[in-house]
Amino acid sequence: MSDAFYVTDGDGFLPTEWTRGPWDPAAQHAGPPAALVGRAVQALELQLQVARFTMEVLRPVPLTRQRVEAELIRSGRRVSFARARLADADGDIALAGVWLIRPSAEPLPEVNLEPADLPGPEESPGRFAFDPWNGPSYFSAMDWRFARGVFLEPGPAAAWMRMKVQLVEGEEPSALTRVLVAADSGNGISTELPIDEFLFINTELSVHLARMPETEWVCLDAVTRIGEAGVGLAESVLWDRRGRIGRGSQSLLVARRSAASVP
């Protein structure tokens, strides 16, 4: 098997087993697809920095051949907006909207991008053992270091994450890729309910970035909030080794497994 989440196949991509998520062995974790969509936007070569990335997940992302298309909707001198779609033979899987801003010609003072009040990845224990399908999955494709909390134990948690495989075979991951691959894990890191009894599946992923990470490690400092109607919100502060880089959020469908199946 390839040491990448995806292998190119003509004008499309074949997902590998490294993309498998926690809810269905035939469905991907949304982190790799988000990064694949972000890659398509970067391929427009706008020389702009992604400021906000939102991906609407229309249905579970299958482990089947997919295509990604991106187009520029609004092209400005300093601000642009792009749209992208992820699709397979059955139609659209996810749609994305991305705001991009041209970097300043000269460095500006950084404000409120403080250092993380957390241990770094080397000082954080690798308290992580999750193998939902007894084989390769997203969880074994990532390096995990929990700076606060423990995976699958209730409560807010902070985890450093690093890709152990490439996004696309033969390509070096970009800084945006490293953020988007990790950012969709906020609801899993900060779970509040037992995963064997409840579903807590995100319908979208929104990421706001003030700057890009400077190393391979990205930290999610996450909390999940759940309303009695079964609607949840996962929020993550995003860090790199130097400090805060942005924020991620996910709207969640929360339901007992006995009352719902994967949508």
C-alpha cells in the first residue's frame, strides 16, 4: 500500500486505507478530503494566503475514486474567493468556499498570536491507541501527542498531530495541508460521549487562519459542546510550535447509535 492518503489516477485520486475514518470502514475521515480540496485551491497559484476554509460535507466520503475541481469566483487585487468541489461517479460529496488574502509586502506586527500554554510535542506523551478496523486508518497515519486530556475520555483535550504519510503520493505536503488534515479531528479529540454508544459526526469544517504553521506539528486545543436536540459544536484553537495560528469549528450531528446510522 502507498505511504500516502491518495494516489493519482488520471484526472482523479484513489484513496488508500490510510483515509479510513471512525464511523464506517468504507468511509474516509474528513481530514484528508479537506486537505485534498485545499490542495486544489492552492493549485490555482494565486500567491495568496488562505484566510478561511469552509467545507460542507454533503455525504460520507467513500473510499472510491474521486475528482477535485477548484475555480476562482472573485479575483481582487488583495482579496479573492474560490470555490471547490469533491465528487465521485455518484455526484458531489463536498463543496468548499475559500477566502484568500494577499500577504503584506512588508511584515506587520503580530498581535494576539501568543505562545501555546501547553507542552510541546516532545514533552507530550503519546497516549493514543485507537484501531477501529484492525488495520490501516487515518488514526495510524497520524502521529499523536496529547498535551492535555486523553483520547476517548470525556472532556476538552489538546493534541499535537503530525502526518506520517503524504497527502498525495510523491508530493511534499504544504503547510495548509498539514493544518487541514488535522483540523477535522477536533470533535474526536474532545469527545464528551462514548464512541461505542453515540455518533458525533461533523457536517462541515471551518478553519480560520492568521498565519500558516512553520513546522510539521499542528496542535488542536479542542472542546465539544452538545445541545439537548442532538446538535453539537466542536471548537479548536490551532497552534504550532511558535504559537497560535487560528481556529477551527465543526457543526455536529449527535445521536445514539441505536437510533441512527451514519448519514
